[in-house]
Amino acid sequence: MALPEGDYVGDVAYTSVVHAHATAGDPDGALDALAMMANAGLPPNTKAFNAAINACARAKPCDNIRWDDILLIILNQALYIDLDLALDALMH
């Protein structure tokens, strides 16, 4: 799902797209939307990360999930989170 170019699209719109993909059982779409949000200069918020991680956790088979993409987005956004806690959440 692409968002309009040229117009200001805020974090609520991106978070909604991430959540929509997650709800539809589309972890790749959720991760792509999360990356789009970061590439647009908007730090992904907690709701967007939670939706993407939830979509990945529910995906079958879980082996194909791009866990490293989530971690890279977190690191690239320099979020001040407990990385041990984040890694633990990603592994369970």
C-alpha cells in the first residue's frame, strides 16, 4: 500500500498502514510500511513497532520473517530502548 507522494503524511497515517498490514496477516507489508515511515524521516512510534512485530510473530512459518529488518530500523532510528528487552521480545 503506497502513501501519496508530495503531500505531508504524518506518523498516524504510516502507523495506520503498518497496522492494516499487520491485521491482514501481511508481515512483509507491515515491515515495508515501517521502513517507509523511517525513510520519510518519521521515527516509527511504539504502536507502529508493536503492530509490525505482532504481524511477524503471528506469521507462519516464522523462519521467513525479516527480524533483522526490525532491529535495523530500531538501531537506525537511534531509539532509546533497552536492546536486551527488544531482542528478547523479537526472539519469543
